[in-house]
Amino acid sequence: MCGIVGYIGYSLAVPTVLNCLTALEYRGYDSAGIAYLDGGKLEIVKRVGKLENLSNYLKNKIIPSSCAIGHTRWATHGEPSMENAHPHTDKNKLVAVVHNGIIENYVDLKKALEKKGISFYSETDTEVFAKLFSENLFAKNPELNEYYAKYYAMHNTMHNTYKISKKRIIKALKHTISMCEGAFAVAIVIKGYEDTIFFAKHKSPLILGKCRDAFMLASDIPALLGYADKFYTVGDDELGYIEPEKATVFDLTLKPKKVKFKSVSIEPEQVMLGKFHHFMEKEIAEGADSVLNTLNRLEKTKALEKIPAQIFEGDFNLHITACGTALNAGLIAKYIIENQLRIPVDLDYASEFRYKKPLLSNKSICLFISQSGETADTISCAELAKSMGATLIAMTNVPATRLESICDYLIPTSAGPEIAVASTKAYLAQLSALYDFIVYVAKIRGNALEFDIDSVKNGVIKNNSVNYKLDLTELANLIKDYSSIYFIGRGLDYFLAVESALKLKEVSYIHCEALPAGELKHGSLALIKQDSIVIALLTQSELIEKMLNNIHEINSRGAKIILFSPFVELKQFVYKFISIPKVDDLLAPFSIIKPLQILAYETAIAKKLDPDKPRNLAKSVTVE
């Protein structure tokens, strides 16, 4: 999770890094910190809480440094505190490190360092990395560590700097990452090198950016937009350094690599709020565009046609694996594939997939869905499936990701950058790509479908014109003080209820639970009492009668039912009714999800919460 940024160039580094961290804060906001080199001094500034606390402290300070690294933290090891905030340093403060990921064997490494007399001030694995790297840097001459510390205490100017060789630093960095287990990306500044930032990557994302008069690095491309115009995705087990005018990259054998920077089709405006108050609000409004852009891109690039038709012609096992909202998109796909194609689908949480000893073979087709393409659990599942001979398909929203590099084929989505932690437009983009995938497989197998891609596009356009704000703002004020809310539905509506409950709980902190309406009598009805709030979804025409029976059951217990449905004749049976456009039953996800996302957003606003940054959550889950 966490986000890291680095800048080395000919402009002021500290304000640049702070600006870039703003675009990464969705990765974590427990604390933030920055390290910079200035006149031979290594300075570190940290603050607990959101990035604005750090920015406010530094905003009136003019710092002439042109080399800085920064970090925004989502706590994994140790509570949010000044001691645990990044950057971290070695005992003599010659080295500062920011880190994204988890070093799984940090406890053993820490014990080994403690036996050498090294003490620790934090609970983090990052401090262990900093001190391990320092030990490796001075392994052959440990007395030099003390010498350099004294030297820099006496000579703090750029003109009196005695440098350790870059070759020695890179060898020490290689040795350090070879000792670490887990997933991590690090950026390092070292006293004496005001013109260099060192880096290394293993499994966690890291991007280099090329600017007109600088080089930069970050966890994600959006952080560098407006500064860098070309990018390089650092590969696993690559390490190196950036300087104001060049980037040097090595593989793990320390063989230099040819670095090819590429342009990307992301505009800075895509990561700016514009007329909106929050990114969640903006991204809900962009939902229809994310569907149309995804479908148009798939048609233009013929990405689906690049998946060989023959793998779908015979017998095969289809597995869909994902986490969170991406898994909920998979729930919809499973339902429609089984309903329309009559192909059984195994659907798994990525966090559980490996531990059930999955039944995979060379006849298995595994579809892995991840907005970021860097979700740690999903990547681990892909690696396992690959080792078992399965055919792997990645569905991602970000180019050149680790998941894409593992999988055999790619189904790209085009939601554009998604900044808010709670996924909205990316969910719709995933659904549209999944529907297109179903159409492609149906064509190969000769199945007749009850929908086509044009009907998806038309339905999205129709739904996008409806203004729900007034009704849903009123509804949000009704439900904001409840401690528990229940969502019910049948068929596709139940799977949409699952996603809707997740969205509301993420940003409002209200306990929300999705229940199959037909299962109420099997235990869940015990939760329903006078004035309980039940949000019912009903879009499936063949289930109106069954769902109406469940509504009567709930009404008889005195609960307040809020019904989202195109069937206006049912308005008389419920406390509140939200009318949605009528579309074909199987296209219901594209008509009903927008007002439910808006409800979640408006409830957060009614509770005076920040919907972009829900507590304890981060956007990209790059640790298991």
C-alpha cells in the first residue's frame, strides 16, 4: 500500500515531492514524511495523519534542495506515530529510506542486527532495511561508518564531500534486497550524493519518470503527471539510480539494462478534481465514460481476439479470482456465464484461492481481475496458476503491471486513473469488459445471448442522464445515523447488493450486510426489527412476485424499506422508492449501480466524512 516519490533535478525538490505525494495519498494517510539533501546535510521531516499536516508545516519554508524522497503511509508494522513514519534512517543518519510493501522476514533480520549491537527506534520493517543496508554498505570496513558520520559532522558543504563509490552502494543494495523476503520497493538518499537517488524493486510497483530537467520515481504514474512525460516500469529485482540527466538500471546480476521510456495516454486533468468536491463524486460521474471507453478500446485494439479461440472450443475449467470490488464484478460475470453460456465457473477470493489447493490443469482458464494490476493476493494466485499449467488472463486498468507480465493474455479496461479508495468507475469498466468477454466466448461456442454490446452502450447512456442527487441526499440524511443497514436482492440483484453494501460501509462506516432475500427466513430475519433500514434491489422481472413476498415479510416487522427498482407500481409497498431506468434484466448492473454509489457518497458527506480516504483503507493492496 503506501506511496513513495523521489525527485532529482534542477528545480526545488521538496515542493515537487509534496505535490506528487498528494496524487498518491489514496495509498495511505496514516502519516507522511520527506527526506532531502541540502548543503551536505540529510534532513528528515515527518508528521502523523494526513499529508496536509506535513504540507502545512513545510509550506512557508524555502528549502533549496534539488534531491528529495517522500512517503505517505498505510500502517502495516507499527501504529501510526512519528517514530514509525517514513523515511527511516541508519544509526548515523547517513542513509534515508522510503519503502512500499512488506519485508516478511524483518523480525529475523532485526534480531541478527540487534546481536551486533544495533538498536531500533521504531516497529517498522523499513527501519530494519535502512540499518541492514548501512551494515552491508560498510561490511568490509565497519569503522568507516563512524568515520563518515564524524566527517559529515565537520564538513557539511557540497564542496567538502567524500563519496562512497556508486559501485559499492549498488553492490550493498543488491546484497540487502537478496536478504529480504516479501514484496518491496525502496528509494534511498545518501549523504554525499545530492545528485542521486538509489532504488530497488521486488514485486511492489515502482515507476521512473523522465522530465525535461529531472528524473523522478513513484509508486504510480499519476503521481508524476504534470512533471514527467515519459515513463519506465521498473521490473522485478531491478535496481539502480536516477540522476538529473539520466537513469541507470541493473538486473540482479548487476548487468546494466537498456531503459526505454514510453509515453502514456493519461492527462494531468484526469487526476484533478475540476468542478467536483471529491474524487469519488468525480469518478461516479465518469462511470458511463469508463464503460464506453473500455468497450471502444477493446473493439479498436481487438484485445479479446488475441486470446486464442481454440481454448474456448473444447472442455475447459473457468476460474475467476479477485479481491473486493473486482471480485464483486466477477460475481456478476459468473452468474451470466452460467446463465447464458452454461459453463460452470469457480469464483474465489484471491486471499483464499491458494489455500484451498485449487484443482487446476492445462485445461484450466484463469481470469484474474485487478484494477491496479498490483494486488498482492491476486498476483500470488496468478503465479500459482501459472506453475500448474493453466492459461492466464489478466484484466487490469493500469498498463505494464506485474499481473499483466505474469499472465498470457490481457483484457485492458479504460476507466482512467481512479484516485478515491472506494472503486466506482473501475467496477463499471470491469463489468463492461466482462460482458464483452462473454460475447466473445459466446460467438466462439455458438451460444445465443439475451444481450449484445450495443445494448450495453445504449443502456449506460440512458442511465447516465438521470439526476438522482436530490432524492439520494435526502435519503442519506435519513440513514446516516443508523448503526446497521441491510441490503437484499435476488438473482443478479443479490450480487449488486453485495457491491452496494461494500461501497456504503467503506465510506460511511455504517455496518452494512447484503442478504439473499430468499434466505431471510433462514436466520437473517431475526435481525429485522421496528424501524430497521432495509435497502431492497429489484430489477429482475421474473422475480417480482418472489421479492414482493420478502418485502411484505419485512414490512410486517416494522422495518423501513427503501426500494431501488424500475417497477414503479411497487412504490406503494415501501417506505421510499428510487426509480431507475428499465433495461433488459441482464443489463441491470449498468442501470442500478450509479444511484447506489451516489447514496454511499452522499451518506459520507452527510456524516462529514472524507469519502476519498476512508479510515484504515488504501487504494492499492500491494501486501498480503
